Amino acid sequence: MANSSTQPIIELKNVQKIYGKDIVGLKDVNLTINQGEFVVIVGLSGAGKSTLLRSINRLIDITSGDILINGKSITQAKGKKLRLLRRNIGMIFQSFNLVKRSSVLRNVLTGRVGYYPTWKSSLNLFTKEDKQKAYEALEQVDLADKVYARADELSGGQQQRVAIARVLTQNPDIILADEPTASLDPQTSRRVLQDLKMLNEKHGMTVVINLHSVDLAREFGKRVIGVRSGEIIYDGKMSETSEATFAQIYNGGEQDD
């Protein structure tokens, strides 16, 4: 079982994100996440949780500051360097991001695309080894029996677990999960988080996850980061985080997304 080390894997240094002329997405964020941590980010809708997560793998560009992945700046990276850094970061979305008309196997294999030249992946020329990896990943999330089913034949929870199998096949050091349970019922949500916990504990992947549910955050998070109005207002061990602290993080009125 992997434990977190004191080796920084994600570092945000004075990160600012301004949308348009004056809408603050992130305000002077400094944050270090170490190898093997399971970190939960909580806060109101529109507090900046998604902006924070999406800036880490550069789905959005920050306005100023720097973000380091394993000591290398993803903010400055271009071309091949950026692709290599991104290959090491798996992303799980609220909307699953599957190709609905494709088979479960084909969706999971897209986790390997970063390891192939574009022409090979577009022609579907995946190796036997990678197909085996994809099958084994599906076994780990209990979906091996769905390998040839179409993605749109699955329930929401199953689709999210296919997305987790895809990330496992990618084999990154870091997993970013942006509200992965927002559209799922409580029981299914718990199952998805158990799979993310498995990736963290069994495979040593660093997990950073945005969650709406304080109950799920408490149950699965080891470290909790509270975000409000684009700023980190709390960062501590989950075991030492009181109800009053959660109330403070969520205090201050609903904001627009």
C-alpha cells in the first residue's frame, strides 16, 4: 500500500487566473501536493475548485504564476514536453467524457493514446499488451463483463468506472477528478470513490478530487483544501477538520459557477 511521501508532485506558485477583464478565478494560490496523497478540495459552486484543478494539467492557462509537475513547469511547457507532462496526469470528469457509440474496450484503450504516434491511435492499432492492460483495468473496477458493450448501454456509475479504468490504463502519477460523483446517487458515488481510493492505495497514484459532498469528503479524503472566491482559505488533515471549519468554508453565500 502506497503512503504519501514528502516528494512534491504538484506545486502551485503565486497562481492567478483572471477571466475577461476582472473576474477572479484564482487569487495568489500557493499549494504543494506530495506524491501519493489523497486530497479533497471543497467549496461552493463557483469558488474556483474546477479552475484550480483544470489549471494543473493546463486545460486552462493561468494568468500569472507557475505550476510545476514533478519539478517541471507545465505553465512554460510546449509541444512534446507538454504532451509528456500531460501523459502523466489522468483526468476524470463529471460528464464521464466517453465516446458513447464506441465499445467499453475502445474507450479504455484511449488511455494509451499518449503512448502512440497519432496515426497509429487513429487507426486503432493498439498492441495486444495494451488490450490486455485495458481488460485488466476493467477487471479492477468489476466491469470485465462489459468489455464489448457500447458505452451508452451502461448506467452513469458504470460509465464513470469505465473512465476510471481508462485512467488506470494510462498509468499516470496524478489523477485529477472534477466532481466525478455530481450526477450519481450516494451508493454509486461511494463505489466510484472506492475505485479512486484503490488507484491511490494499490497503485500509488496521487489523487486530487473536487467534491460537493462533505460526507464523502470526510469518508475518503486524507487532506482537505477549502476554496472560497478563488483563494485557499483552509488546508489541513481531514482527521483534524471540524464541522465548524466546513461551515466556515461554505459560509459566505452561494456564488455563480
